[in-house]
Amino acid sequence: MTGIPATPAAEARTTCPYCGVGCGVLARVAADGEVTVRGDPDHPANFGRLCSKGAALGETTGHDGRLLAPEIGGRAASWNAALDVVARRFRETIDRHGPDSVAFYVSGQLLTEDYYVANKLMKGFIGSGNIDTNSRLCMASSVAGHRRAFGEDIVPGIYADLEEADLVVLTGSNAAWCHPVLYQRLLAAREERGTRIVVVDPRRTATADECDLHLAIEPGTDVLLFNGLLAHIAEGRALDRDFVASATSGFAEAVAAASAEASSPADVAAGCGLAEADVRLFYELFAATERSVTVYSQGVNQSAHGTDKVNAIINCHLATGRIGRPGMGPFSVTGQPNAMGGREVGGLANQLAAHMGFEQPADVDRVGRFWNAAGIARHAGLKAVDMFRAAGDGRVKALWIMGTNPAVSMPDAGRVRAALKACEFVVVSDVTRTDTTLHADVLLPAAAWGEKSGTVTNSERRLSRQRAFLQPAGSARADWRIICDVARRMGYADAFAFEGPAAIFREHAALSAYENDGERLFDIGALAGLDDAGYERFEPAFWPQQPGEGAGRLLGDGRFPTADGRARFVAVRQEGVALAVDGQRPIALNTGRSRDQWHTMTRTGRVPRLMANTPEPTLEIAPQDARREGLADGDLAHVSSRYGFVRAKVSISARQKPGSAFLPMHWSGQFAANAGAGSLATPTTDPFSGQPELKNVPVRIVREPVAWTGVLMTRRDLRPTGFVHWSRCKVEGGWVYELCGTETGGQGILLSRQFLNGFSREQLVEYTDRRGLAYRAAAVDADGALAEALLVAPPGQLPPRDWLVSLLGSRAPLGPADRMALLSGRSPSPMPARGRIVCSCFNVGINQIAAAVARGRHSVALIGEDLRAGTNCGSCRSEISQIIEGTRLAAAE
């Protein structure tokens, strides 16, 4: 990808915009505008490593698909006109209906400075709490659990704890795919010190493949498992009686609640669907290992009982005193690059800035005085699910969405799309066109990664800089500037007279220390005096940052930011799931990330090597469930819940627990027809955190009777219409579209041939078989290079397409023999087929790995020596192991 350099061709030190690991990146822009990236060897989060997504960041910086100018009502407009409309419509709505009639829905993709001014505008000067973030779907249950236990949203540990632990429990975390650089640090530590790894997950994920014990619990039974652990601790020598007595409260009540339902490992095993021996082994391992870390992520948080799950985990660490000391503690890892920064500035509807809250009138008064905002909001606003309900029923009449795609990512996404249509005024500021931008009355182009400057905070509370090294695409602007421009037009000029992100950061830092006196651990007051040059040079640093000192681990001294200085045990009970499977919907659907994709694919979906591993939406289902429903690999499945339906290709996998299925969260209407997991998910939320249940949704799965299939290879960026199902995959030089339908084969051919209407007869070669069931066509451009190819056939009868796809990318003029071969799909000269890409970092395909195994390379390490596959981020190691085993078994038959 290419861009316009913002600075001379030197490497810029910046931070990756993907997950919460917060990896350092060195980005360089060549004289021709090509962007290359490498890991920053001096950044303490990654020490030079990058995952497949981070390594491909240079390929995401082009202008393909970018929003380049503001739009009003779908037509290009000037910035002044667009900002005037936004400010006027918000001002008029507030004047007529009050401040709670407007809302902001923001994103963990925003930088801390963007987040700060958005929160200040809504809560401080509009006077409503109605700003919430897509981080509500990510880590709100962790926030609520931390506040219940610690009195403040504190992650006690740091990444080094994973390297100093003797036992690491990964629960609800497929770290091998979702936080691969951090996971590789853990595996390296295991190699060095023999760290034991326990994985708690209903699925056998890539993370579970390299663990010592996998507990495949029934979905939603996490509280029971950890209550059983607490009861076990309370009975044995692992209990730290001195710590419990001096530093905590509520222990007896928590143990009583736990023991009432989990009095023995046998009870837990029966309730969680586990072997009793495995439960006993886990409990004995935890009890016997002082240096224990429990890492948890979306599998815990994304639940209607997520907060209780978080507190069940924390209870076990409080009971053993294993918190805030080297190699021990509960550790929440976030899914977004700045979910933590959003928490710091009050980006959630139930928070104020700087870890203050609406529960304390003194906090509201303090923030109001600091901002000089007499009309500051005095109560919490609408959380994400409720916000979109309010937009649908008319309570919210003006909505501004920043940097996120709720039309796809929110649960009950069909109702969210209906709400966006019903809302009187919708503003969207974003980098690219999405399913959500389709509903915008005003569209504002935002600066992307590489074009904007600010700070982010990773999962271990480490602040890092993102730095601009490209000029913004078109007339795109930084989010902080867009927000401040609207604020000034609304009459709040003095409070938003920031000249740049450094000035915003200084105010944010000053607020964290304002009248703090040690009451709140979030304090970066030592950074409030940074001048612009110091801000530009800023090195990664933990918070707190108080004058003269910085801190790493927290809470290890047994003092907590609560009224009495004690941590609180929280008595929790295993509750029933939000919705239970039944005869109508007998499968529990889980959702989550694919290895190389990010959110709704707005960035990663246009990178060929990131699309190559999983090029179409697939539903993983256990063999027993597939047999019951008459499903085979590659079938098209119709998946329905009480909220909507999706279609996806079937992938039968023994890694799925019977009675469950898995659908990736990423697919949107930009990349497939009706494949978004949000359309199925329940809007039922956790009563404490407001986080919705996304991991356990009852669904019905049936086979779609597909009569024909097709594949279109084209340079054009299309959105097919009229097809039962389609999906598309970015390849070098264009796109590959998978098509299918339930119509007759002849009707499928007629439907598909519409793509070729723009080509003359001289450009086109085509063939239809005598039965009218198969059709093949190819078109060349004026230079004689392949421009498009279309293949249609009954299911399972499509010819190969590897050669045609390679021609699309090469754009080489075709000789007579090549033209004759186009309709066969086969190269006239032998061409090795790489096969589906397994290692995205080094573009290694399944056929190359199988060939290496056939040569006797029977380990992941040997495959790495030959092909480099698995030697960078390591997220493909599990799949390489499966290929090795499968190839060896096939050879033995």
C-alpha cells in the first residue's frame, strides 16, 4: 500500500492499532509512498514481534475504500457545511428535547485524546451521560468486576507476570489467535521455566493445543468452576489467612455461596460437563502453585453474567493473596488497542473522567469545577444496547457514531439497523464505508492509523504513542479536531480551544491528579507538564505516573482504593444462561475472532494475505451435530436464532464440543450476504456491566438446498444482489466472489452472467455445456490480460481457479495457448498450487507444508526451518501441527 509521507523517509515509532497488547511498530514511508513496518525491538510490550495483522499494517494504508470528503445526504460537501449541519442539528435537538435526546457511540479505535474531548463535550457541556463505546461489548464486565472487588478499575499485573508465573490459567481467551505476541511470550517462558498452562474454554482452540490441561466446560458455567476452586482453597493450605484478615472483607459470605453449590469437585464436574479427575487436577495445581496468573478475556466478559465470572476469578486470587506480586494475579486482556484509554477518560456511559463516577456527588462536582462546566451530567447515560433501543423508539433523536460499525457488531443487529433508519439524525465519522455509514445523514471522513497522533493504553496500563507518518487521505481529519470543531460551533469554544493532541493530553493528565490525594490510583499528574516536544518524545510508561515515580504492579501491598482500604470478596452464584437451548434451537452458538481478521474487516478485509487463511464465512460444528442435521463439509447452512438468521459454509470439526457451534464475528455486508454474527446474538445484558451475551446463543442450523455454485474473479469492487448467498475475498489484483443459489442451474447461470454485460464480444470467450448446467467465461482487457473470469457449475463441480486468480494479479498479456486454456481453469504449463494459506506472515500454503511433511519434516520446528512458517507470531503453529498429523495418518493408511 502507498501513502503520502507526513515526514521524510525515516522510521516513525508508533503503536499497533489492533488488540490490547499494544505492540510497538516502526513504520517507514519510501520515496514512492510505499509503507513498510516492522516490530519495534525496544518496545516493552512486544520486543520486536508482530502478529500477522500487525506485520501487514503497511498494506492497509492505501486509499482504497477510504472516505475522502464529508457528505450530507449522500452528496459531497465542504467541511464547514458538514460541521455546521452537525452542530445545528444537535443544538436544535437539545433545545427542543433536552440533553438526553442526543447520544455518542464511540470506539476503542479512538486515541485517548479523541476519547477525552468526546466525553468532555457530551458529559461536561451537553450535560448528558449518553456517551458509550463499543468497548461495552469488550471489557465492561471486567470494569464492573474490578470496581466491585478493588474499588477502582485496576488491572494489578503486568505482562512480565506471564513470564514469571509457574501456572497460567487462560479462561475465555484464545490468546494464540487474539493476543498472539503475548501468547508467544508465555510459550517462551514455558520453554525456559516449565510454566504449566491450563485452558478453560468450551472449544478446543489453537491455545488449547499447547496447554497442559484443557477444561472444555459447558458454555456459561465459569462461575461454578471458580466457585469450586474458592471452596477448595478455603479448605486447604493455599488460603492466605493473614492477607484475608488484614486486607479483605466479605470472605465468609463468598465462601458460603461458593460451597453451597460447589462443595466438591464431583459437583463441579457434573455441572460443568467435565471429568472429575480434571477438575481435581486443576484445583490441586492452583492450590500448590503460588506464582499463578489467571488471564481472562471475552469468553468471560461477553456474558449476561460476566461480572460475576470476573469476581469469581478475583475471589480465588484474594483468598490466596496472589495479587500484585511477581508472577501472580487476575489479568484482564482487552480486545481493542485503546479500551483501557477509554476507561481512563470516562468513555463508558456510567463513568466520569479519571476513574471518577456518578455514584459520588463529590466526583461530579470535582469534574464539573475542573472543566468549568456548570451543566455537567449528574447521572449515568444509556449503555450501548439501551442507546440503540432509544434511537429506535425516538428517545434519542440525534446520534453520532465514531469509528465503529454497530450495524454489524451489536447484538440483535437487525433491530440496530432499524433503529438507525428510524433515528431522526445520524452522524458517522469513520475511515471507510461500512454497513453503518449507509445510514448516515452526515458522513465525516476521519484520519486513519498512520495519519493521526495521540496516545493509547494497553492491557497492562502502559501508555504508548501513536504517531502520524502519513498525510490524511483526501480531506480526512483527526477525530479530536472534528469533535472540537463541532463543540466550538455549539457555543463551547473556550473549553475546546485545543491546538493539538498534546494540549488535550496535558489536560487529561492534570484532571487525573486534581484533588486526588491518593484516593484514586489512576494518576498521571507527573505528565501534565509535558511540553509539545516532550509529548512527541514520550516513551512507553505505566500508570500511575505521580511526581517523581512510576508504578508497574499494583495492589501488592494489600491496600486498595476502597473506603476502608480493603478488597472486597463478592459472593456470586452460578446462574442459568441468558437463553437456554431447546428443541427448536438445540445448538449453543459461540462467536469470536478468526486468526487474521479484525472486527468487521474494515481494515484487514482488503489485505490479500490476511484473507487467504479463511476466505469465506464458515460455521464450525461438531460431527455428531452435523450428522443429525444432515450437514456435510462445504454445505451452506441456514443458522437462525430468535433475533435473525445468517448463512455460512459448514466446517465439521471435532474441536467443537457437541451441542455447540462457532461463527466468526467479522463478516459484514461489505464482504458477504447475511453472514454477520450480530444478527443472531441476544441483546440480554449483564445487570452490572451492561455487557451483552455474545458467547452462548441458542440457534437452529439447517442445510440450504443449493442447486448451483459459482465463482467470479474480477478486478471490480462489487456488491452482488439477488443471490441466496455470496461472499468475497481480496486477492492480488482484485476480488474473488463465491456465489450460490437454490434456483435451477440454468437460472443461476442467467443470474451470474449479468456480471459480464460490460464486455464486448471481442473481449469475451464463453462456454455452456449441453445440459445447460455448467457455464464458463473469461474476458480480457485492451492489453490482452485477464480482466474477469466466471465459472458456474452444480455443487462440487467447479474447476480449479488458482491459475486464473494468479493471472488476475499478474495482469500479464495472455498468449494464444493461455487464452485457449482460460475456460478450463488449468494452466497450459505445470504450475505448483500453494493451496490455502496457513502462515500469513510468510505466505506459506497447505500444499507446501504437506510436501515438507512428505519429505520427513515431522515437527513444527522442522517446518519452520524449511519454510519459516510458524516462526514469527506463531498463531499458525496449531494448524501446522494438525496438517502434520493429518498427512502422516493419510500416508499410513
